[in-house]
Amino acid sequence: MSNKVVLELKDVTKDYKKTNIIRKMNLQVEDGEFLVMLGPSGCGKSTTLRMIAGLEVPSTGKILIDGKDSQKISSLERNIAMVFQDYALYPNMTVYQNLEYSLKVHKVNKEERQKRLEEILETLNLSDYRDRLPGQLSGGQKQRVALGRGMVKHSKIFLLDEPLSNIDV
């Protein structure tokens, strides 16, 4: 019995001005599947992730999430978390607040938020840093906070763009 296809790219291309970055990419990712894209710098890995996340629009082709055209559904319906290599943390928010922000936006009740946050803080060894601002953290700690922001949402699709490049040993 095969799993349901959660993500599908159909003949997706991406052009910037006259330069073709992605050329007719086809891909299917099933529920529960873990996929890794490898390739040299500049080959389109990040661009592909950004298109899946809805941060960029394909030049041609379709991206389907649960069989629906991603261009026709809201970011909330997409249920995607993305972790960037450069952290993308809110500098004026503590570790706890950075982790909590998306849960507040998605109106997760306070008890469930606290439960998820404590679990993520413990899992990522960030409990002792919960009240620190990003500027007070090492690069590895910042990256773990960024990972935690994605993990805490329990998103259907979790995109990671080189998230381990700054993790402490």
C-alpha cells in the first residue's frame, strides 16, 4: 500500500531574467518520506525550497500540496515550516518568544504552546537559554532556535536549507 503524495512538482522551471535556474523539475514526496537534495552551489536547491515554501513563484509548471495548486492556497493551508541557513530569528525576541511566535499566530492555546515549547527547549538543549536574545547566543545555539521554530509548529512539510552548517559539535 503506497502512501499519499503530499508534495508534487510538475514540470517546474525557474528563470531569472534570461538565466534558467530550474529546468522542468518533476518530483513526488509521499507522506512520511524524507528527501535530501544534493548539488553544487548555485544549482537551484534553495530556489526549489523557496518555491515550495511559496516565497518564490515558478516561471512555469505547478507545485501541488495535497493535490492542490500551491499558488491557489494560503500560506496557512500549506502548513510548511522552513529553516534557513542564516537563522532568520527576531533579534528583539528571546529564545522562548522566537519559538512561541508562530504558535501564537496560528492561535494554538496557551497550555499546548507551553507543552510544545518546553519539549523543544529540552530536545534542543536550549532550556538554559530561554530568556536570552539571539545576539547573546553562539551560531550553533541560534541555528538550534531556528530548527526549533520549525519543529514546534508540527508542520506537514518541513524544509531545511543547510540548517546544520552552524551547529555546535
